[in-house]
Amino acid sequence: VWDCLWTDIRLATAAEASDGFGYLEAGAIGLKDGKIAWVGAARDLPGPVSALAREHREGGGRLMTPGLIDAHTHLVFGGDRALDFDLRTQGRSYAEITAQGGGIRSTVRATRSLSVDALCERALPRARSLLSDGVTTLEIKSGYGLDLTTELNMLRAARQIASALDVDIRPTLLALHALPDERAHERARFVEEVANEWIPAVVEENLAVAVDVFCEHIAFTPAECRQVLTAARDAGLAVKVHADQLSDLGGAALAAEFGALSADHVEYTSAAGVAALAQQGTVATLLPGAYLMLAETQRPPIALLRTAGVPMAIATDLNPGTSPLASLTLAATLARAQFGLTASEAFLGITRHAARALGLKDRGTLAVGQRADLCLWEISHPRELSYWLGRPLCATVIRAGRARAANVTSATAAPRH
Ligand code: DI6
Ligand code: FE
């Protein structure tokens, strides 16, 4: 007997299916012990509803999908960068603002001044915004400390968010993000310290599951990234790369070389970089919020990625500098509008492929044995998830089989068109 059976729902399973969505008009799903025990067409249910589960719930024809997965955020930080954006809209470049002490460095100053509790408290409203939009698993990077103490504090704040909210957090040490001002004259020593001291300290406290590096002309060279990624890999941590966002330094190929879970941004990735990702099975994580806010014009090589069969994830990149984007469905819409993803690619980008970008095999699809992380939406087809621009559509969230409070005005309003 299942714990709960849902009927009168449409399903988008995100499992392998000819329509790309795994869409099913009259679906049903049975949950047991926090996992999916049965999923399929209601007419194929193996018995009468009353005999199958202790609790029966009806979805009113709403769409059910896997809980959404935001595979790339910098959710924990101090201050904001609204002024930077003002300057950019007046024509100053990101690199220029960074060079003049704005950019990442101003966020670093604000972040260093806050305690773990204060960092968490400031991050919570942003996390709630993502959660209210259907996110059940969330990656959070450090990277605004640039000294060991603050980096550890950021990761501790991320852990604190996990205990404060109904969400799974995947913490990542963003080990190389920017060279802090006080280390400007000892670049090599800084990189060495990150590799030899920060990574062991993070492992010691079990504060992160992955290590990320920003491979870019305004950040770190491939050689410097390689040094830190080697240490990460040797320490048994997963690897991710901010790759080819503003120029092509071969970041995607570097990610593939280390068997990275994902190469992120990838606007300037070359055909050779795409081939390397394909061969390694590394996910390309698209971050359309940063592309939008930086007024970039170089789009990721979507056609090449598609042809090569590289799985594409979509994430918010929620950060104060380049992507103050706190809705994953809006990120999905932007990926379609700006990069030309199809509706099913966008859907997989925030479900199955996002799970893969985090190395998680137990979620991202509706299939027997998967975690019962589910969203019920006020729409009838998954193509609408990446169509609206900032319309709250999430009615109910279930995480590991348990319902999270409804956050849409009326729980009884039916999805009608
Ligand atoms: N790429 C980005 O878009 C963010 N970090 C990164 O490596 C920007 C971070 C910031 O400007 O605060
Ligand atoms: Fe980022």
C-alpha cells in the first residue's frame, strides 16, 4: 500500500520519451517512503484507487513535474550590485567596473563583513523566491570570501539554509573566482594556498561536494585552474568550471579534461570544446540571466551542443553582479527567447539535465525509485513553464514525499485556459 496516490493530474516525467517531455494527459503517481512507487497513465493503475494508497489526492487537472533543480547559484553574499548595473546600463563594461574596484571585489568586501548568521539571513529571502517557483534542489557556491575564513563561512551559511528551509542544498567551493586585492602581488602563492589549504579545510569539515573555478581573462588562467582542479579531484570532490563566458580560453575542454559534472556559461565555447564535452558526457549549463544582464551578444553554440548530444542544463546563476535572477522558470523562458532552446530542451534543462549537472541520479525525472520531489503547476502543458515571464505558477511542492505549503493564492483554483 502506497502512502499517497495522486490522480487527475497531467504528467511531464522528463524521462526519455519521443515527445521530449514525457507528457501524459491523464496520469497518476503513487508515493511510498519518500520515493515514487508507481507512475503512469491512470487507466493502467494496478487496482482500485481506495485499495492502492492510504491517502488519495486529486490534482484538478494540473500539471505535475519533477521538482526543479537550480544547478548553479551564488545565493550567499553580502550587499548588492544595483549600482554596478546602473553603470553598465550607462555604457561601462563589466571588466571596466571590476578593474575599478567594483564588481566581485565590492561584493567581497560586503560578504567579509557578515557573520554566518547574517549571511544566511540575507540569503533566505532569495532562496524562498527560488523555492516558491518550484525548486527542490539548489546548488550554492561560495566565492565571495576570497579568504579561507569567509569561504568557509559562506559554505556554513549554505548549510544553515538547508536546515532553515525545505530544500536540498548542494554546496560548492568556488575556489578560484577573483584574486583578492590583498594578494594582488602573490598570485601564484594564492593559487597554491587554495589548492593545498582551502580544499583540505573544506573536506575536513565536509562543507562542499564540488569545487568550481572561473576560467577567464578577468579571473584565472587555464593553468591556474588546472592546479586547483587537480587538488579537487585528488580530494575526491566533483568538479565544475565557469567556462568560456566572456572569451574562449578553452574552459569547456578544461572541464572535460577533469571529467567535470558541468561547464557553465559556454558562450564562447568552440567546436573543439563542444566535442570535448560530448565525449566526456559533461553537461553544458546555460546561464541566460548573466547573458541578459551583461547585454552579451555571443550566444552559446546551441546548434553544435544539440548536434553533439551534449546535455544542456539551465540555471539562474543567481548572483548580485551579473544575474540577480531569482526564478528558475524565468531562466528557462530566457534560455528559449535568447538562445533558441526548444520547450522540451528548456524543460529537461531544469529537471533531468540539471540533476546530471549536479551528479544526482536519484531525481530530475518522474520514474519508479526516484525521490518523490514533485511540483504541481497551474498550467496544463510543460511548454508553458518556459513561456511566461515571471508569473508565479507553482501550486504545490512535495519534497521526499511530503507536501510543502501551497504558495499560490487559492489552492482550489483550477488551471483553465
Ligand atoms: N561569472 C559570473 O557571471 C559571476 N561569477 C562568475 O564567475 C559573476 C559574479 C559577480 O560579478 O559577482
Ligand atoms: Fe556563476
